[in-house]
Amino acid sequence: MTDHAFEPATSARKALRRKLAGDTLVVAPGVFDMISVKMADQMGFDCLYMTGFGTVASYLGVPDAGLASYTDMVNRVTTFCGGAQTPIICDGDTGYGGLLNVAHTVRGYERAGAAGIQLEDQEFPKKCGHTPGRRVIETDDMVRKIKVAVETREDPDFLIVARTDARTSLGLDNALRRAEAYGKAGADVLFVESPESEEELETIGARFDLPLLCNIVEGGRTPQLSPDRLQALGFSLAIYPGSGFCAVAEALRRVYTDVKARRGTLEAGDALYPFDKMCDLMGFPAVWQFDKDHAS
């Protein structure tokens, strides 16, 4: 990449790769719209994670079940990454088709500014990882997808995160064999989705030398361990994809219930983020200064 527009993304990717190679667990909140991106971006995280569930829900209002297209998702990647300084790993589902589609998806996500792409071995249409009914493709088919993703990227620090959903339907041993094959194919980060006990997490952590991702879904299939415990087990990255949009949904439910019951928000108090801070978050001071500088 020689275009100066890519230099910030390239630098951020290098920094994230170094972090993941270290001994300290990286924690990444899930972002799903531009308010969540801007809020998380100012908090000093080493990484953010663009959640498929939350992004599809907020953008299209439909389930994360293969209904969003590549065009839908790369639009969100471009918008999110263009509005943040923090590197963002972005959900790329199954790559949106065959091997040619995978190459197109990787190229699009990288050029949109993502720090990495998560690709999974589900059949199309895919489903959210902590929901039932997920089916996986053959291991060799996913290996070919990973190899295409690796050879397609322009920046060697653009992370290829390989996720297997085999645990739920085929068992942990099958999932481990798949993750091993994906690592050999060139994946940078391995993601065994929805292990169901601390013992399974321990087994995963002891099996691989590559950086490992743990997906923490409150109320999901995987037990929620402390960050220190996950780090001790050998995980490099913990993502919290649903925490933000579930918190927002509950906040909306409460305030809308209050508006309906009380016909207003006079008693909402500190349940609402202050309007002046919201203006700051969204960049209004720069607009006001611009208007002042260019007033006739």
C-alpha cells in the first residue's frame, strides 16, 4: 500500500498485531453504529469489533442470518473505520459466496480501512454464533477460503481471523482440528466459536500458539470468565459484541416506557446522556467554529 490514505490504517494494524502477540489480553467492545463507534473510539481501547448481529440489526432491522449482503456490510465497514482512530476488526461472515467472493470481500474490507476481517466456516446463509441450527462447510473448503484471503490482502498486517462454528454441531475435537487446519492455511487469529465450559476454553488455550479469540456473549453458550483468567488460559483477544447493543436496547426500553407511562421525560434524570456531551461526541463544536469562521 503506497497511497497516503492507507498509512493510518497500516500503522494501526501493525500496532494491533504487536498487541496480540504480547502477553496481555486485548479486550474489544462491539460497535454497531456510528454513535457506538464514536463513543468507544474516545475511550482508549486497543481494538474495536464490528459485530455482525448488532450491525445488521441497527442497519437493516433484520436477524444476523445471512440477510445482509457484501454491499451492506462493506458500507458499514467504510463508515465505521472512516470515523475511528482505533483499529476495528470487522465481521465478514462467510465471505459472501465462493472463493472469488472471498477475495472481493477481503479486498473491499481492507481498502475500507478495517484492521482485520473475521471469516467463518458456516454454510450460507450463516447464523449468529450463539444461536441454534448452524451448519458448517467442509474443512478443505474453508482452508481454501483462508488461503485466498491471505493471498488477496495487500497489507501483511491486515488480520485474517478464522472462525469455526463446528463445536456446537460436530463437537470440540472437530472444531480443534479445523482451527489447526485454518492456522496452517495462514490465518493470523483463531476463533473457536461457542465453547461450552471453562474446561473447553482451557483445552483451546493449550492447543495453539497463534493468537486466540474468545467471544463473550452475555447469556450465550460460553461461560464468562474474568479477563485475567482468559489471559492465563492463553487467549489474546476477548470480544464483547453484544454488550453495547443490548445495553442500548435496555436503555431505550426504559426511557420509552417512561415516555409512554409519564407522557414525558421530566423524571428521566441521569438515565439520559447529556445533550451537550452528545453534541460534542458527534462533532458539533467543529461545525459551530466553521460557521463562526465563515460568517459573512
